[in-house]
Amino acid sequence: GAVVSQHPSRVICKSGTSVKIECRSLDFQATTMFWYRQFPKKSLMLMATSNEGSKATYEQGVEKDKFLINHASLTLSTLTVTSAHPEDSSFYICSAEPAGFNEQYFGPGTRLTVT
Amino acid sequence: GQNIDQPTEMTATEGAIVQINCTYQTSGFNGLFWYQQHAGEAPTFLSYNVLDGLEEKGRFSSFLSRSKGYSYLLLKELQMKDSASYLCAVLNDYKLSFGAGTTVTVRA
């Protein structure tokens, strides 16, 4: 149990375009989902916390207008990277937390490359 | 802020034991997690400590001392497939803060 999927697993886009990444909890309902980014050989950095039906809470230094997060249902959160630039190229990982639990279950990640 | 330190790299021989240390200074503490991450993949859960002491789970054990801000992950009977990055993460309120990870290389 506790499977989280992400789609797409890899995406290449041109500078200036927008990219949407989906995160789904497949066998449980997640009241909270988290979005992280990870640079090569670096730690996971929390970007934002997404709560179903409410606005996401962004970490300091993360532009909310650039990284749009929508958590429309208890099993789906989306991250849209708007007007992507090469420096946005990174590994984006989501996690989902079942209600009442402290444990986060991670998705397989999305490798974004902006050319 | 959150400060979580762990060694960058460790190398060990197949069948041996390796101990990965993690020290932390955080504004709050609700538990400490260890994750395993293979290159290009998401982290997978290994252990969770919230009380002081040793938690054993098969070949992996994790220890916590809250007063010292210290934890370690012990990997026993190392196998080649254990070559990966090991991440220490502290839960503060509802957020996880990660260390940079320790890359463990297991050699034959």
C-alpha cells in the first residue's frame, strides 16, 4: 500500500513554456502533499505544502507565481512551472501524507530539463 | 533555521557494517527519519525514531539521542544493492528537513 505516482517521469521543454507535473496518491487519501526539488548530489528542498481545498504554503524564496500548486482532490496535486528557464531544470519530487500520520510517501520524481 | 549534518561519502566492503551519523540543530523536533535513495529515484522509507534508543529492523538499525541532537543508521551485512544515498531528515511540526545525504558505496 501507500503508493504515490508522478507524471511525467521526464520532461524536456523549451525556455518560456509551462510544464505541469501531477502527483497522485493511488491507494490512500492525502490531506497534505508536499513538493520538493533536488539538485544533483544535493538534499531535497521543500518548496511548498499543499492542502486539499486550500492555497498552498510556500517556503521562503519560492515564487508562488512561478510554481503554481493546485490540490483539487484528496488524491491529486499538481505543480505547474510557468515560464520555465534553464535554471528550473531539476528533479521534482512530491510526497503525500495520509490524514493522522506523520509519514510521507514519496513519488518517483520528475526530471525536468529546460532547454 | 534547520541544520542537519551527515558525512558526504562512505565506502565499505560487502558483508561489512557501516554506521552513518547524523547531527541536527533544529527549531523543533517531532521525530527523525532515515531514507534510502538510489540515483534518479525517490527516497524510500527506512526508519523513524521519535524516542531515544535503538530501533532495529532486519539488517538496518537506527539510533536516536534527542539530548545530543544525534542519530545514526547502522547497515549490517552489507550487500551490493545497498549502494545508495542515505538521507537523514528531521520532522519539525509537519515539515521534513533533509540532510544532504551520505553516498554509500559497497565494494566486493
